[in-house]
Amino acid sequence: MSIYVGNLSYEVTKEDLNDVFAEYGQVKRVHIPTDRESGRMRGFAFVEMKSDEEEEKAIADLDGAEWMGRTLKVNKARERENRGGGGRF
């Protein structure tokens, strides 16, 4: 399972997220997507933790929490949708 963390400050770093989520258990991975054109953070991230129990506790505690001047949106990440592509027939 992976956790979606939305409404993040554009100043947040992987280390910042790791520190917050480490309070709930072992963080396996933090991924902060960036915009292809500008290289700027897109305002959300994904966090993977060692166990589902740790992730569920983090979600319960952090969803709606105020952090770095923003109200976090934290939930289970959904599978990526196949959006098709190319536009060719």
C-alpha cells in the first residue's frame, strides 16, 4: 500500500515528509512528483511504510492536520489509471 499526501507546501522536502511519517513507523520510500516542464513540485507526494498498520495510523492522525501552513489531505493512494495516450487511431 502507498499513502497519498496532498495539499503540501511547495517548500516540503523528502526529509521533511520522512521525519513526519517516521513518527508512525518505518518509512520505506518517499516520492515527490515534479512538473516535467518547470521541475517544480506538484503539491503532493506518496509515502510507503513498512506495514499496513503503520500506514493506517498515519492516515488517521494526519488527514486534515495542519502542517507548514497547509491542511493535509492524507489517504490510501489509488492505483494509477490508464489514461490512454497518443491520440492516434
